[in-house]
Amino acid sequence: MEDVRAQGRSGPRLRVARRDGWFLLLAAAIVGVDQLTKWVVRASIERGDAVEVLPFFRIVHVTNTGAAFGMLQGAGPLLIVASLAGLAAIVVYLFNPGFAHPVVRLGLACMLGGAVGNLIDRVAEGRVVDFLKVPHWPAFNVADSAISIGVVILLWSMLFQDTERDRSSS
């Protein structure tokens, strides 16, 4: 795949190169695993039921029409628009040469896959299936986990990349 560059515009340009394939592959794998696990839960566990896997871990079948942790219940159209805006921002950052550090891009790829996974549910069914349950925590899914892991990776990268730059410039 050749570099794709915007013509006739000044400022930052997006660039898609061969090395971007693994980030897109990771995002696609997250979407695939997320949708597969949600399908298995829908097919095998009645909504509202739970299966105890370990004393501290259950597989449940609940749905969520809101955002993370049950906030904004029933705000489906708003969440779809917000998700699309978030996806656009992630794609811009993912392919921006200024964010070329692989750790930053790893976090963005995780967030991209998770956002697409939950967006598919919101558009197709108007709600997201959550099925992983630990005590004292709302149920969540693979997409939620990928988004959370991506955010942690980005925060870690921002904190420690700045520290590395400071050390190398002294």
C-alpha cells in the first residue's frame, strides 16, 4: 500500500503505510472477538441469567442502552454520533505521522477496535451486550476492555515518553 497524502492542503497530513497493517489487524481482531463473544452469550444465556465460572467471576447476559457503567441510558442516537466522532478522531491520530510511536498506536488500535465493536451493537440492536461480571463492578464486554486497555496504554505512553525525552535531552 503506498502512502496516501492529501494534495493541495497545508498542515498535518495523514499517511497510511504498510506498517499500519498490524494496527488495523489488531483493531479488526478485537472487533471479531467482541462480536463472537457477544453472539455466544446471546445464543447460550437468556437475558438476565448468569453462569458462575469462578467464585469471583460470572458470565452474565445483560444489555446496556447507555454509555459505560450505565450512564446516559436511552441516549442511543447521541451515543452513536459521539462514537462516530470518536472513531474519526482515533483514525486521524492513528495515521498521523506525529503519533508514530508504536506504543501510542497500539493504544489507539485497541480503542478503535473496542469503539467499533460497541458501535456495531448500538446501530444493529440499539443496545450493547455486556457479559463479564466481577464483584462490585458493572458488567462489561471485550470492547469495553479493549477501550480501557487502550486508554491505559496511551496514558502510560504519555507519562513515560515525556520522561524518556526529558532524560535524553539533558
